Amino acid sequence: MAESGAGADARGVDSKKEKARELWERLGNSRPGPDNKDLLYLARFVPLLSNAAAKTLLSRKLSLDELKEMIQYVPKAQDAAMKLALKFPPEDLSENDLRFIVTHTKSADAAKVLLKRHPNEAALAFVERTVEGMQETVDRIRAKELTRDVLKEIDRAL
């Protein structure tokens, strides 16, 4: 009896997957087609369509807010969304945006970008608390002489 229950359960899952595949194809053929907001909804809340929606989203041009939503709510697409977000130019990706990315991904790559673009003491302390294995990099940056101290010395000496 237990076997028939497991077999029926597997058939139910297969039929749901087939139904999801059919609905995905219908969505792709619909007019004008799903926009990014629709795909984000599917990626977040519809597990059977999450992978397909995330892949479609990652192949499109996304805003920083859309990438941040993917980083925060779509674990399967987190790494790829982070890499796309880090490609944004410095003027479009603020220190707070980078902190958000580091907080949600705990990525050493994102932490390195944050420290490269904003090597202040607050960012150093944040990375030190948030990302494992960055202690050596933080120590190396802290060992460097501060620019303002060098400029003060130049003013005094010259």
C-alpha cells in the first residue's frame, strides 16, 4: 500500500511539472510577453517556474533594483545576479548598494569591490564583520598610510 502512495505521489509531481512546462510555453508565446516584474514574481513565488524565470531574467537587461531583488529573494540566481550587479559602473552602484550585496551574498568578490571603491574605516569594519576569510585583505589595507595624513605632511613640509 505504501508503494502505491509513493507512485501516485510521483505521478502527481510529474503532472505538475508537465503542467508548469505547458504554462511556461504559453507564457512565452503570449502577447506582449512577460515583463521583468512578472518574471521576478515567478522566480520568487512559483517554485516550478523559478529556474526558467530566473534564467530568462538573467538574459535581459535588468535595473539595479531588480538585481537586488533577485539577490535577496531568489537564492538560485543570487550568484549570477551579484556578478551582473558588480559590473555596474561606480557612479551607478553606491556604497550602500555594495553593502546590500555583501550582506546578502557574503561574497568575497563583492567585498573586494566595496573595499576597492570605498576603502574607508566603516567599510573595513563592515567587511571584517560580514565576510569570512577577508581578514588578511582588511589588515593589508589598514596597514597602508592614510592619504589625509600624507597630505597634511606635504602641507607642513612644503
